[in-house]
Amino acid sequence: MLVSVTQRTAEIGLLKALGATGSGIRSVFLTEAVLLSFTGAVVGYVLGLLGAAMIRQLYPTFPAYPPDWAVLAGLGTALVTGILFGVMPARRAAQMDPVQALSKR
């Protein structure tokens, strides 16, 4: 998210110059952080299920079933981490001065 904010300074400056509020810009970046972390959590979950299915196919006597608490902990950790590391860049984007943001390009 920090790289995303850095690369999109001109876009942020344009939004601010057109009258976007700090909370609006903050919500755009937080929404992006939530979507990215949710997508990563789901992809990780699916890959984990596929890996467990492959292990069960290769070794039929091995019980490769993840416990529910581990699945929920993994999904929760991915979501919380994504949101926490999205808050600071979103704040930084919302506090940018439009003139400085537009002049950086």
C-alpha cells in the first residue's frame, strides 16, 4: 500500500484539487487494502486446500485436514495485517497537499 500511495501521488493530488475530502481518499485506499488482503486470504485458503488434497491423494493414510481454528486464524491474520498496513499509507495520502502532489510527477 505504501508503494501504491507513492506511485499514485499525481492521482491523489488531482482528486484533492477537484475537491475530494481526506476521508474520501482515505476510504479509497482502505477499501483497496481490504480487497487486496481478502483476495490474498482466499487465494491462500484455496492453495492450502489444494495442497491438503494432493497430500491425501499421495498418502491416503495420512489425515491431511486442517483444523477449523487454523483456517480461521490464517484468514483473520491476513485480513488484519492487510488492514493495519493499509491505514498508515491511507492517512499519508489523505494529508497530501494537492499542489505538492501534482508537482512530483
